[in-house]
Amino acid sequence: MTYTPQLRELLTRVEATRNRRLQGYFPRLSAPEKEDVLKNFHPDYIEDSMRALQLGVNKGDRVPHELADLLEARSRLDDVWLDLQQLKYDVDVLVIGGGGAGAAAALLAQEQGANVLLVTKLRFGDANTVMAQGGIQAADKANDSPAVHYLDVIGGGHFTNVPELVRALTMDAPAALRWLEDLGAMFSKEEDGTMKSIHGGGTSRKRMHFARDYTGAEIMRTLRDEVRNRGLRVVEFCSAVELLLDGEGKAAGAVLYNMETGEYEIARAKTVILATGGSGRLHYQGFPTTNHYGATGDGLIIGYRAGARLAFMDTIQYHPTGAAFPPQILGLLITEKVRGLGAEPVNIDGEQFVHPLETRDVEASAIIREIKERGKGVVTETGMVGVWLDSPMIDIIHGPGTIERELPAMVRQFARFGVDIVREPMLIYPALHYQNGGLLIDENGRTNVENLYVAGECAGGIHGRNRLMGNSLLDIVVFGCRAGRHAGAVAAGVRVGKLQLGHVTAYHRQLEADGVDTGGRVAPLLLPRYTHRSQ
Amino acid sequence: MTQETELLNIYIMGKSYQVPASLTIMNALEYAGYQLVRGCGCRAGFCGACATVYRIKGDYELKVGLACQTKVEPDMYLAQLPFFPAQKAEYNIRELKATAEQIAHFYPEIFRCIGCNACTKICPQDLKVMQYIGYAQRGQIDRCADESFDCVMCGLCASRCPAQIVHYNVGILARRLYSRYLVPPAGHLQERVAEVRDGKFDGEIAVLMTASANDLKKRYNERDIEPE
């Protein structure tokens, strides 16, 4: 669907100001200005979008309604009779989730000599990891250091991050990147092997490394290939619907669910790693999402029921640049690399209104303000509103051919629906992108439930209240490896007691005792429901 | 959607459904009532889960596309390819050589290519698939890696190949060989890994970890930013 004549007419305003904008410099916001735009326009600050949890470890903490609905729901095993001692799998380490964090964890756990099983709800590799285009951060250049990276991370997270986790993230980053390089991941490099790197939102050094604009896909397919080479056992289309604990309350396995046959299976394990990813498919506040199909927050639900603590679940990341047009790709992630390469957000009059590389929360809020308060948005014929992202600037700044070389995926995805981003700006609006919080972990990926680990987007604390671009691909590798290494080593000394689901029974009793209206809901959700929708 | 919705007819595995004309194949499957389990992944053209084969009524030609990236057309007969039983070689990437012989050792069938170009014609990413297999045959691993880079491993090429080549597994082997053996490792990265290991940054990090909230904010707001 190419731009309509009306939109084309508006595009001439963007073209008219382009040369002037290329000469000028748009200042970054001051700290008070940032605070102001966040308070007034960031979706997290909408009071009635959240509610206090009525039970569990985080009772009284506010989380989005859509998540609260699932935390205040009954188990899928409510009326299911299971013989928990009838084991289908009996392993040292059970990894739940087949994205980047799960793959890294499985590899490292096996390196400790553990017998590892990885189960995943969809195909191995169907995860947000493959969709991360822009890059992965690591302070590996001469003008940079892990301490500089640390300051960027903790400032970007509004000084709420857990310091030990930020230290682990930034200090392990070079080794994580080196590990991927050694495995043969194809990073974009100079002739002499120097990693290419650019800025991302909120970075003070150019430390965003990339593999064209398939960075996450390249990391995922490399890790997946490696897992397969090492003969690790992977079961696809197999979700976990509850964790199993032993008599002492330690994690000891999971009840698995065959997504195709509908059968339940018991897996016993000495240590369990949740790597189930995020929850964008819960569509908080009705936002379109950049997330993959399986991002329904299952790990949060089963972990919470087993007693693991959540952190920062009242903060969600809205990516500043989701596609607002064409309608077929509504919410599609437009990588931050587009702004990293120089494209500016521009309003209906062709005027820039925010520096392109503010942190994501600030950038998204500024876009929402430009539309809602100032009325400077562009309305499409479907009623969707957005602002322009002036992609043609990139070739003017860096030379013809840059867009096609550095952003092949973006070019292709828009071309499929008739928009040529080399010549025409994109129309964008913030999209639900990332779960900043999750189950709280320590430096080794451990939760407060013994022998239960979490890695990747399902974990909380690393990014505080806002994650920077390029720190998620980093986080899945760093904490995937850390959790795998620790869980693999610990497993050797674990003796598993009798498998139990008593925590689920207790959770149900608490729901009833507190008079929580579960409205017939069961959780985890496993798959979103999109049947009979007309868009 | 506020606009009026124009409906068109499609056939999902032979069965007729009326769906809005603006939808992608994936959205049309869901509109028709399917809750997808297989054949649906990232919904954004990266994961290769939703390879779809279709034909327009009255036309003999089989076409393909990723369901999430292709709009429905009138009288489209469609079916998905959710899984393809492809062979993958198992290898230790640390013990290989970046040569044509190495690839031939794991995937000898690449030399059975008959040049029909069915793989290229079917690729939903518009890659020159036959070309990159040619590069692999000739040991031009760098070119094979480059040409295959945008592959989403959906499996359509392998499904059409009369020589039973699994192109995408050849592609990833080539990319890993190229990146590990033919491109110099990043010297600055290895240096930094050693510096971290030797504790060079421990002091600086410790200062930040123990800094007061105000001190940390001041440092952050006053930090110098590398010019773009």
C-alpha cells in the first residue's frame, strides 16, 4: 500500500525542511525537561492502567491490568489429574524457553557437564531475539570502558537498576561479544577486524555493534546452530504450564504441555532456568506490539505462583518507532539504528521536535506529546496517527547506498507494502516493545526460590525502569551464560525431593480466601487470541 | 479500522473463506478463525516460521511468501509449510577449515545442483540462492556468506530442490566459517576482555556502585557524549 495522495502532499513539507534540518542541530532535553515529558505523556504514568496485586509475594504492588488479570487467575491444571512421579524427562538442568537466553543458558549448562533439556513453546528460535535488529552494546573501544557503559545503563534506567546486575552486564559485555565472534557470528566489521559501532539512544559512546540490521537474527541462528551441533536435547511446541517444587520449596522441574497433542508431561530437574521472554502480546493499554507471537509472559506467571518475586513490573518500554503505516505492518519494529544513522522524527509541518537519540522512554513520550498535546501528528485513512521518521536523510549524510547496505530488512519490509524508505520517510508511532521488569534475579540469575533461575527478558532488575537499545541482546547473552553456568554447576550437588504442586493448591486457596474474582481466567496464556479480528 | 472493509474470497487448504482485502495471509488465517500454533512466529518477517505456498485460481504457477509479509489476493489457494525435515550436519566449529572441501564434506549434495534455479525463484527474501550455492561449490565462502546473509531459514528452497540440497544450512555453515576463519578477530575486543579480566576497571565500577544517588545523577548528566 503506497502513500495516499494526501500523505504524499504532506511529505513535500518534510522534503522542504530537510536541507535546513541537515545543517542545524536539535538540542537534547535537559534533565527537568525529560522528567516533565515522561510524567505527562509516558503510558506508564497513566494512573488507571494498573492495579495493585491482591495476592502473592508482590501483594500491593501495581502492575498493568492485563498482567494482573493473569496473575490473579487459576492454574491450567485446576481440573487435571496428574501423576507427578510418572516422569517423561529426568535431567540435571531444565531450560524453559528457546530464544537467545535459553540457548546461551543451555550451552553453558552443558559445558558444566550437566544433562540439559530445553523446551520451547513454538519453534526453537521463535523469540524476540530474532527480531532485535539494531545492535548489541559492549564497551570495547579505546575511548570507552565498562564504567562509562555502567553510567549510561544506570542513568538510562533512572538510577533504579540493581547495581550488581549492571556491573555484571557491563563487565561481561566484551567477553560476551568475543564469545559470539568466536562462534562465528557475522558482525559488521572493518577490513582489519575492527567492529563497526554506532550510537544508540542514551549511549555516550559509539558502542552499538551490529550484524547489518539482522543482529538478533544472526545471534539466534548462530546459537541455535551451536546447540544443535552439540547434541543438546530440544523439544519444540512444548510449553511449561507450572513449575514443580520439592518438599522443601525448591524448584525441581515443570509440568510441560504438548502444544499439539494437548498432553501434559512431567519433567524433573535439579535446577530450572526460566527463559520465557517478555509479554508484549498482552497488549498493555491496547498498544500494538513489536513482539513475537509467543510473548505472553508465561514465565512471570508460573514463577510468581511458585513464590518468585517480581520487580519493576509497573514499567513497560514503548519503542518510539513502531510502524504506523502501512496498516499491514502496524506496530512493526523500526530499528533504532535508523535514528542512530541520522534519521530524525518530524511532525506534520516538517519540523523536528526532539533529538533523535534520547532514551526510548523520553523519545516515545515526546512523540506522543507532539501528537496529543500539540496536535502535530499525521492522520492516515485508517485513523492511525503518527509522525514522520525521515529515513532519506541517512543516504544524504552517509552516502548513497547506505540505507540498502545497513538496513536491508527495513527496506525489504516496507517495499513489500509499496513504501520506498530510501526516498520516502516512514510514518511511526510508539509500540509496546519490552518488559523492563520481570522476576528479580541476582548476579548468577538466581531468584529467591532455590534452584530457580531466570534469564533474558523474563528477568528483572538489570535495566531498572528503562532499558537502553542494544542492552537486551547483551543481557540475554550475559545472563543466559551466567544462569547456565551456575545452574549447571549447582545441579551436580542437588538431590531432588518428591515432586509437588502444593504451591498451586495454596495459590488457589489464597485466591478464594482473598475473594479475588478470577472471572473464569486461567493462566499462563500460552498464545494470544487473534481469531476473527479484521486488522 | 474506520474504513469500509472490502471482502474477498480465499481458499485455506481448499476451503473457501471471505476475508478483508487489506489483510496479510497470516491475519486472514486468523480472521477466518484459525488460532495458529505452527506457521506463526515473529510476525515481522525475521523468523521464517510462516512460509506459505499459494496459487491463484486459474493459474498453474505456484507462488510463495511469508504469511506475515504477503497480502491476500482474490481466489488465492494457500497452504503453509510449517516444518521441513531437512538434514543438518553436526560439526565442531572450532575444528574446521574455511575451504570448499570442508563444505563438500558436510554437504556433498551441493555438487548435484542441476542449475534449475527453483530455489532462487521461490525465496521469499529474494536471495540469489542458487548463486550462493555456486559460491559454496567454488570455495568462495566470503561471497556465499554475504549472499546468504538475509536468509530466514524458512525451508522453501529445500522443499523445491530436485538435488535435495538444504541451502540454508549450507548458508549458515558458510557464514560461521567466514566469520570465524576468514575475517580477522577484533583486536580491540580481545584487549578489552583481557583488561576486564585483569581488574583494570574494578576500581572505577566500585566507585560508581557506592556513589550517592545525587553524585551518580550529577556524573550522568555531566558525562561527555562522543560526537555523532
